[in-house]
Amino acid sequence: MKLFVGALLVTVSSMAQSTVGLYPTFPPVGPLENKSPVEQSEFLRSLGVNLAGGPFEDDAIPDALRAAGIKTMGLVVLFQGEQHWKAHPESRPIMANGKPLFKDEWYAGVCPNQGWLRRQKLAEIEAMLASGRYDVINLDFIRYPVRWEPAKPKMPDTCYCAVCLRKFEQDTGIELPAKTESARKNARFIRAKHLERWHRWRADQITNFCRDVAAIRDRVNKDVQISLAALPWQPDDHDNAIYRVVGQDFRALADVIDVFNPMSYYLLSERPVTWIGEVNKYFVRITGRPVWPFVIYPPHYPELLEGVTAEDWDAAYSQSLSGGSAGLIAFPFRLMPGQIGFEVFQRRFGPR
């Protein structure tokens, strides 16, 4: 199915003010391989890049990037990963029917209210902040479980695990009927009597984690920006699933998040390319924060790139910079070199 339209023009002056990011550029691959940190930075700068990502092992590359006028970014994977299910079976979310969450192809969502995991991730973020190697830290998989990318995603109703139900009772004062491990009975009660309170509480847990991150940032390294990998859904998408299912409340998150990175993967979601600009416009309006959408080279579905032309890629980059966007981040870098999309990236953003 053809999902592209013609490119939109973006002025040179607007691009000069935009964030142009690549992630991850470490460990070095492709044209960065076997280059010194200074040579890597010079190459990235020749592409017009002013934001590049780690995770970095030491200060050498961050120092070289900054000397070349390139800011640094690190990404933290939060509530996702089958390894957590295996090491901590209690972290596997429980659905309203009382069954554990299913694995959806590669995706294994994790309960975001596991205290041990939240502490572990906050410690990881604090170490990144203390290292001084990052100008931006991106929070990825900061949500309740859903593999959202397909045009018709499965919408699991989670999380009714013992940890979540106990915390919901404590935070709200609502007494649940089942004092044992009857998630199904409690889910029926919540959905019948307190559904809106439940949705509000779930979203607050996501926002509160981000608030904890911001507090650590303010204490450890206040100059670092915190960005958030946001699902590109608006309230009209899937009956407000962004709030009901995902638990991302962008108005509330805007109080503690500095930059939003909508993952507008229009190929995966079978949307027209203009959807990217529409999503940007929504995020700018609802958050009042800078918006840098991710532009993906589909790592799990490379077949989607077959037949994509230079004009198609130019349209995608143009849309990523439209709708009030303050920039974009293309990833993963390891898949980009040698592809048409990378050639278009060089022509569009490189020195003129």
C-alpha cells in the first residue's frame, strides 16, 4: 500500500533553528566505525546533525561531540522486556480477565508500578545525570502495555496485579471486594463502580514517575533536558486509548517533561505521511513544549522500506519538521547508512 504524498518545502532558516538528531551513534558503526571521537563528530557535523546519542562508555565521544556543537542524548528503556518477566514473574501485567499479559510479537510490556523496577530505573537515570555525558535523557516505554504500532493494535486492559490493586486502594481509599488474588473480581468491581478514578490513577502513576525523574535531574544536573517517547495518538484515536489504555496524559506530563518525541511511525501504522505533521501540531498545542518526532528506519520490519523513493523520504522529513516541530530524531543509525533515506538526510540537512 502506498502511503506517501509529495514533499513539503521547509525553509533553510527554519531548519537552521531545528534540532537534527541521530540515535544511537555509539557504538560507532558504518561511516563512524574506526574513526576517532573527533573524526566521528566532524562526520556527524557534516550531516547537519546537532544531537547525537549514546549510551556512552566514557567522556571521549561526548566531549568531542560538544566541541563540534553537537548535543548528546541518552535513552532509558523503562517498562518493557521479557527478561523482567523471567527474573521477576510478578512484573508481568495482569489483565482484567485475570490472565497474565500475552507477548505481542517482540513486545513484552511490564507493570509500571513495580517498586523494585522503578527504583532501579531511577538509579540508572541518576547515574546518567551524574556522569555529565548527556544533555538530553529520553524516557522510552514510559507507559502501560500496548504494542501500539499496528493499524489495529490489540488493546490489553491492565494492570490488575496485586501491587497495582494494593496501591490503588491505598492511594484512593477505595476498598476492593476481593482481599485475595482475585484480579478478575476486582477488575469487574473497578470497571463497574470506579472506572474514571482508575484511569486517572493509572495515568498519575506514569506522570509521577516522570516527576521523580525531574526531581532527580533538578538535584543532580539541572541543565539536562528530559524528553519522552510519546505514543502518537490523540483522544479520537481508538476511543481515547492514549489515556484509558496507555496512561499518557500529555497535559499533565508537560509540567515535568521538557521535550516530547512522538513516535509517528506512519509506515507501521498504515497512515498517510501527513499524519506526522498532524501529530506534531497536536503535541505543540496540548503541551506547549518543543516537539522532536522520531523518524524510524523500521528495525523489526525492514520490508516496509522496499520501494520507498527519495521523494517519499523527503516527504517524511518535511512532515517531521512541520506542524510547529522544533526538530526530529532519526533512528536507528545502524540501519541508515547506504539507504536512500540516509542519502536524502545528507542532502536535506547537510551544509549548503
